[in-house]
Amino acid sequence: MTAVDVLAEPDWLAREAAHVERMRRWTVPHQERRSRGEKHPVLDFLFTYYSYRPSHLERWQPGPGVALAGPAARRFLDRKGYVETADGVVLDPAGFTEGKTRTAEFVLGLLTATASRAPRLSCFGLHEWAMVYREPADSVRHNQVPLRLGSAGTDEVVDSLDIRCGHFDAFRFFTADARPRNELTPARETQVAFEQPGCLHANMDLFKWAYKLDPFVPAELVADGFELAVEIRTLDMRASPYDLAALGYPPVRIETAEGRAEYARAQGDFARRAAPVRARLIAHCHSLVGAAP
């Protein structure tokens, strides 16, 4: 991971400013809501389930193999892992630890396996319904908003449809009564074998796999994963049993044939849009693993 590309100060300052402005569209409203103690059933997920801090999301970094020229680059020396060279300020390759190498190897294996499979578009977002199945109304995760069909109506939808969730980090939140109804039994140990590119959660997780490699990944790649995750999360919750119309999220009524077709079309579109982000992450992990000591 020796520095080979030198970014002139005006160039990297412009990239940094563009990234900060891009991410503040999301981080500033989140921080304002949090200061008011206000929950958002759709967008909070991007900052709570995913553990990347808003301040880190705003922070720009070039990734490995890039030297930042000019005196302004010396402020990067206040961050962990940067060193000064004759070319400019760069990430210290020694900071790519054995732990980071293992993470990159796992992400490489998972994403390569996922990309090798055809997308399956028949789950219809029922994972969110399975998370509230036969659950008392005051115990559901987003109990500040009503269920569109009420508790009984929600349970009837789950009873009437087949559940085919293969994503462990969704399946683990199923209610005890919903788990046996799932056609699959995903586990952490079988994650690489189960994940497929039609899964909304697998595509949202591209954001997670990018930030897990921070700072050894360009900030723009993290941002691309984040913004894709925002859009996917929106579909995820529009297709959920929650009534979010008052917040500006009209429902995708997966309890109907028309709604399921609408969901599958959107799911297929996200699979296509996620593919290049996944491919960039795969290529980046190849580079990191190949250069690791």
C-alpha cells in the first residue's frame, strides 16, 4: 500500500468539501432529531443498527495509496494512522493490522459469494412482518407508529404467505412464533452460503462492509454505500406492516398481488444498482489483502 497517487491540495480539498456537504444532508437532521429526543422509524436505523458515527460519516479520507499534498494535509496527522512522506500525508501501511486483514478477507469472501448468485426476488419484505408476528402491540419495535392492518391483520398476512428470509441479521429479530414459519434457517456460520444479491439487507450491508475497513477505504465508497442503504431502507419500511404515510412514506402493500409485484420490481432494481458498489468493494478488498504484510 505504498503511496503512488499524489492529490494536489485544491483537488483533495474540493473532494473533502463535496463529501462533507453530501453527508450532512443526512447527519445534520439526524443530530437535530436526537437533540429533541425525536425518533424516526425509518432513518434512525442508518445510525443505530449501523454503528458508524455521524461525525465519522462526514469525515473524508482518500483511502490507501494516496498522498495528500500541501500544508493543509498536515491536519490529517492528528488522526490515527497517518504519516508524512516526501510525497505528502498518507495512510501508514503498518496501520493495516492483522485484524483489518481478517476483516478484508471475510468481506471479500462474503461479497464474492453473494455476487456469484442470481438474485431471488420472492421474499416480499416479510421479515419486518415476522418481527411483529403475534407480538403485543405495545412490544413491537416501532410502537410509536400504528400497524396498517392492526395486530390481527398483520398476523393474517404472515399466516397466508410463505416466508423465505435467508439473511441472518434479519432472521434473528423474528418473533419466536415466526421463526418456525421461515423456509430457511440462516445462521452466522452459514452467512456466506446464504446471502444473495436480491436481499435488501445484504445490499444495505454494503455500507457496513465499507466502513468496517475505515480508514483504508475511500470516503466516497462509504458514502455510496450509505446513500444506497438510505433508499433501500425506505423501501424496506414502506413494505413493512407499519403505517408511515403521515411521515411521507406511502405503503407498498405486499399483502396484495399488486404490492408484491411492485416490491419485486423495486428489489430487482436495487440488486442491479448494488452490483457495481459490491464490485468496487470486492476489487478494493482484493487490493488490500494482496498488499497486506
